[in-house]
Amino acid sequence: MTRMENTFGPGCWLRVAGGLALALLSAVLLILAFPPYNLGLLIWIGFIPMLVTQYRVLPARLSSLASAIAIGGWLGVLLVPMFGSKSFFMATIPLLTGLLVFFVDKNKRLFHARSGNRWFVLEGAVGWVGLEMLRSFIPALGTWLFVGYPLWSQPWLLQPLSVFGIYGLDLLIMLGNYALAQGLFVLLDKKWKWDAAMRLDTHPARRWILTFGFLLVAWIGLSLFLFTRPPSPATRLVRLAAIQPDLPRAAHRDASTPPEQRSALLAAQTRQVAEQGAQIIVWPEMALAFDPQVEHTQELQSLAAEIQAYLVIGYVVDAEQGFRNEATILTPSGEFLGVYGKTHPAIFSGEPRTVSRGVYPVYDTPIGKLATMICFDADFTDVPRRFGRQGAQVIAAPSLFGPSIAQMPHTQIVFRAVENRTTIVMADVAYNSAIVDSYGRVLELSITPEGVRTTLVADVALGTGETLYSRFGDWLGWLCLGGMVFFAVFMQVGQQKNPSNPHSVRML
């Protein structure tokens, strides 16, 4: 192995310029993989230019600049237009992430060179998914921009989510990126001599590529098996509807639309879908500025009786007793089944916590087992999983998104639906509504950044509402988080043991 080169030699600046261009290429590929561009297959190779830059092209002391630019640029282009105007913290996340990645990745090239790249693929993939697990606990982020989401339109590929969750798909994607990158290292090393790299043996690289290929084939085989199984004879069809009234402001803050006009618009759309035979009708988040079990109760009960459908009502109460962003289900007979309080507020927009949060009711009705969640709850895995564990077959998801993120929310409910084998109906105020079945098939979708009044109606075969994932949770995410911590300690111990010896890190 050649000695690590820490000085700038002839041609260094050309290497730096070329490396930065490759890092930016990774950022572009990742951006194009996500909505609104939806070139989802790019996610399988999006990180490769960044890894080639980090571990071959850039001088050793600048190697982590590659991942800082690629990841910071990717997040900056997608996150800042969505959230930057609403929160200084969200606007600075790409910059902070880039700085963090620069320092965290600073010694990785040295570690992998010392260890003969034995751990390159495993450490990289496990570390990435472990970091995703860690950031899922940040209230403002959740699972936003997880690397699996670009594949939302491929239900034939998503079915193992019901076992492994989103972390399983993300691990497979990152294993592919790192394994293919390592194979590319072998090819590049045959043509160029890199100052910060040793020539790799083709056998480990080949083994990892074959391992990734085997795992990919196994994943696809399991997915197709689950996807093509015939439905149970007992499976019933239910007609579902989402009401999108083009009322973009929350009811308690909408001075331009009088309450009577708001109620009339919602009622008119509700009658329209009821005439089409809708059995469950979902209103948006904070559609009303009062508790329907306290005010205008008889009017709403009369509407439910008239349409003979289950009405899911999103409402908000902002009083001295506390803020309540809630949803309830009104039956055709006029009974309110219960109340769900939003678990995950959109804190980047200043939304307070709901005082009634922490209760997760599932209602057993003649149609099926129904539940409700609200808007940003779909960005986290815990709320839908709680409902799935109780056998929920339909989750109504009132939402209030803004135009800047209109291209994204439906991707998340696709994953939550497959993970828990439950149908999800998302009814937004104006921008993104969808009906997704328990296999992740998007049956109806409205994406309108300009805002529009519309309704969605679809016949859906109810799912089972219970999976291995809903029972055991994010076990793979926790396993990867443990692996990330292990490698962080392993690298640090190896460096402290003999920092001057390039062979100080050996295979365990």
C-alpha cells in the first residue's frame, strides 16, 4: 500500500476540480431521483460518483469534502424551498449537515485504506441507515427524504416493507451503491495509481457485488410473491373518498372564508361523493374551527344520516385549555366513535403540540377496522404501526400541507400502507390528496401546487391490517444504528491504537 499523501502535488487542483464536479453529479442524481422529477431508479447509483471522489479522486485531506458537497447540495435543493421560508432551523439543515458530514467522514478514507477496504461496503451501508434511524427521532425531520422514497411508484418492489420496513429497502439501496462503487474502484485502480488508495483485490469486490445481487434477487422474489398472491375470498371492497376543498388555511386562522361558507363547501363536496356511493368520506386537517361533538353537532349528524356514510372530520380547537388538532369519525347513525389527537406537530411551521395526543383508537365497524392519523404523522413510522398492530384496515389521514411540499406527501403514505397492510386515504386542504391501497398502489392522486378544489373516489379491497413489521417495528433500523455505533468506536480505537501504522486496523 502506498503512503497516504497529505501534500498538494502537481495536478492537484485539477483533481480537486474534477472531484467537486463528481460530487455535484451525485447531488444532481439524488435530486432527480425524488419528486417532482421522479427518476427513482437513479437512487441505486446516485451515491457512486460521490464515493469515487471521496475514496479515489480527491487528495486524502480533502476526501470528506465530496460527501459534504453531495449530501449538503442534495438536501439544500430539496429541503430549503420546502421548509426554509418557514423556519431558520430548516433552512440551515443542509449547511449544518454538510459541515457534520465533513468532520464525521474525515478519517473514513484512512480507516478503509488501513483495513484493506474489508469494511467499506458494510460500514457505509449500515452507517447510512443507522444515521437515518437516528434522525428519525428529530421532530422536524422524521423520515423525510429517506433514500427509499423515490421508489414509491413501484409497488411490485415494495412488498418486503411489510417485514423489514423502509429501513430494509434503504439498506439494500445503500449496499448496492457501496458494492458497485467498490467494483468501480478495482477498475479505476488498474488504470491509475492513486496517492490515497491501495490496489484492491478483485475477489472482495466481486463477493460484495454478488452478495448485493443475491439480496436484490431475493428481495424482488419475495416482493413478487407477496404482490401476486390472490386476495382472500372474504376480502371486501369499500368505496372511499377524499375531500380537497381548496381552503389552504386552517379554519381558526382563515379570516377570508366565513365558517358558514366553509361548512357549505365541505357539505356540497360530501354530497357529491356520496351520490357516487362513497362509504367513508375524509375531510382535511383543521377543516373546522370547533369541536363537532360540542358545536353544530346536529347539523353534522343530519349530514351523515343523509349521505349514509362514515364521515371523518378534521378540526382544531385553540383554547386556554390547550391546542387540539384532532380528528373524529361520525357514523351514519349519528354516533361519534372517538377522538384522535395529532402525535407529530409540524414544529417547523410553529404548530403547537396537541394536548390530547398519545391515544391511538381503532374502531371496529361493519365496514372494517378504521383509524385516523393527521398530516405529519405519516412522516414517522410509529403512528401507522400502532394502528396496524391493532388490525386497522383503513387509516384516514386529514392533512394540511403547503404548496412548496405538494410533490412529496403521497410518497410517505405509500410506504406506511405497505408496511402495515392498511389502506390510507389522505385528504389535503388544497395540494396533495391520495388514496393508496394496502399494497402501495396509488389508486387516486391529486398533486396541485397551485391549489385546486377536487374530490377523489376509489374502490379499495381492504387489507389485513397486521404484518410482521407492525408487530416487531423498526428492528432493522435499530440493528443498523447499533452497527453505526460499533464502527464509530472500532475506527476510533484502531486509530488510537497505532495512528502511525497504516496496517494498524486488522480484520476482526
